[in-house]
Amino acid sequence: MMKIKLHCRHAHRLVIESMDRTLSWRERVQLRLHLMACDMCSSFVQEIGVLRRSIRQWGRDD
């Protein structure tokens, strides 16, 4: 049986790792379920997205 509960620290790690590699099916399910229930981690994902877009844009401005 798959363990579904995910702690915020692990969720943050998966969000960061997902930028460098494809998460497994299990990791994606765990992360998605966690994000549905956790406003703090959902905000973290949004903040990371803003940072990534800003960095990309900054690199284009040079």
C-alpha cells in the first residue's frame, strides 16, 4: 500500500527536484495531494514559479 501523507519539508524537496528531473508517478501523486491540502506549500510552488520566470527574464535582458 502506498503511503500518501507527505510532510511539508519533503514536499518542498520534491518541488525543487522536479525542476531537475521527472518525478515518479508516486511522488507526483503525493505532491499533488499534499498541495491540494496545504496552502503554505501551494504558496511555495507559486513563489518558486515567480522566481524561475524572473531569472529567465533577467537572463534575456542581458
